[in-house]
Amino acid sequence: MSRKRSTVFPGRYELIGQICDFVLAGASEAGFDPDATFQVNLACDEACTNIIEHAYNGEDNGEIFVSWEIRDNSFIITLHDNGEPFDPAAVPKPVIPTDPAQINQLQVGGLGLHLMRKVMDDVHFRFDDNGNVVIMTKRLPPRSAPAPRPPAAPAPQEQEET
């Protein structure tokens, strides 16, 4: 069984929270725990920020078409824009310091894409005449099987009194 919802938002930073809330409604329906829900939110926020900043070169230059789908064992988020083409292969992998004292040396650029790939099970980009599409997939949590019922206790046996 598949469930899918779609909507459109103007490409504005102030609306990223609403876009992510729309996606999180689907994540909730999919049964994600708070940690996985946080990861979905982070990926959605980063992807929308990248669309506004890089594809549209700023606010109010286009719309973000958003959909989520629960299909098979996956939660799939699709974001589509009509902005400038984006080549994820051109984005260098960020160098992330292992020493917290070096956090100030973290370079700007590529971190959002890195985070999206870390928190989602799959991140795929598609580009065509209709624009840019990012498809992010997270596997659904395993459904809990009902606990097996313990065997019925044997009926007490009657004993004769002597």
C-alpha cells in the first residue's frame, strides 16, 4: 500500500519550517522514532536551503514542489525546483575535523549535502528540462510483530482427598 502527499511552497527561507512540517507529518505517519524524525527534518531543511540558495540564487525566484510517499519499506521525499542545474559531483566532500577544538576550521560548502547523505539511506539527484529533482529515501522502521502469546497454563487437576 502506498500513501503519497504533494504540495508547493514559494522558495523562501522563512517557509522552510512549514515545508519540513509537511514532510514530518508523513514521517510521523510512517512511524519514525524521534531520532529518525530529526534526521528527516535535517535532510529536508538542508535540501530546501540549497534549493533557495543555489538553484534559485535567493528568495522569491521560484517554487519548491514537495512530496512525500510511504511505499513498501521506504519513506521517500521528493523536492523539485526549476532553478539553475545542480551537479552534486561538483561539490567537494567537506573536511570535518575530528578534534572539537578545530571546529572553527570547518570550511563552508558541501556540509549540507554531506549531512543529507549521512542521515538518509539514499539521496539521488535527477536533472532534466523540467528542473532539478532530489529524492531522499529513508527505510521505514521494522514493524513490531505482536508478541507471541504464552501457552495457556494447564488446567488445575482435581485431587481426591483421602
